[in-house]
Amino acid sequence: MVYSMNIAGLDRELPICKVSDTLYIAGFVIFGDQELTVACARELLKLVPEYDYMITAEAKGIPLIHEMARQSGAKKYFLARKKPKLYMTGVFESTVRSITTAGEQKLYLDTADAALMAGKRILLVDDVISTGESLAALEALVQKAGGIVAGKMAILAEGDAQHREDLIYLEKLPLFNPDGTVME
């Protein structure tokens, strides 16, 4: 089963994937789809509020934030990692429970990056917002670093995220029943 949709002017077929016996989602992955990544970055940049830096969570937001930085001329963006890295000078952490990842995860921010965020307007960027857990974890990291959340952006808003007034996104992505029909 697939769900056909137009995203940033491009037609894509998204596979419908099982989350539970009663909930299915359309799998949206921009990895490897350079045409879609470039188009989505371009369209999101038309909607951005004023910001100083952008941040995303590892991993699916990486191509998007990189392309947004390239197109906007930004020289730096931040990445919240799933595991601390040896080169980090220290870490801030936040807990996340995502609909597409089994179990609880943590996100880590290098304290050197956190120091750059202090007092700055930070734009939160992700590919898909569904439950908002990943976004909340990013927001907690930014606030812990002393940054100011300037806005929250995603390519797609899935399920209840479509009704959030604090989220800027390009398209709505429905949830699905086991037979592939759109949930009401």
C-alpha cells in the first residue's frame, strides 16, 4: 500500500507502514531524494521567522537542515545527536519517545554548541512532526542552553500535529487504518 501526495511541487508515493495493529503511517524519508530535499528546503525558507541558528535531531532532519543552511547562506547549524560523541566538549541531554522509534531515546547537544545558542533565536527543524516528542526534546535542549525558540518547522505535519498553531509546515500527512484508508 502507498499514499500518493504532492510535496513542495513534487509527486511522491509513500509506503504505508504498520505502527500497531490499529495504526499505520506513511513512511516519509528524504534520505537519497535530493530533488525533494532541495524543493522542501526552498519552500520552508519562504516561511521562516527571523532566526539566528537552526537545529534538528539526528538523523532524518540532517539533509533538510543542511540544504536549508546552504540555500540561506547560513554558515552554522546545530545537530542534536542520539549518542554523545568523543569530540563533544560536554553534553546537555533531553529524552524523547518518537512514534517511529521503539523505546525511549535521548538527544545530546555539545556544550560548545550550547554556548553559541545562549540568547540567540533558534529555529527547530524536522522532516515530520507527529506526536511532537522529538520537537519537545529539541526545545528542551535549546532552552537548557539559554536559546530562544524562534519557530518550529517541518515538511509534514502528521495526525494531531496538523492542528498545532505553533508549527509551520508544508503539507498535512494523514494517519491510516490497517486497510490503508485514511483515519478520520
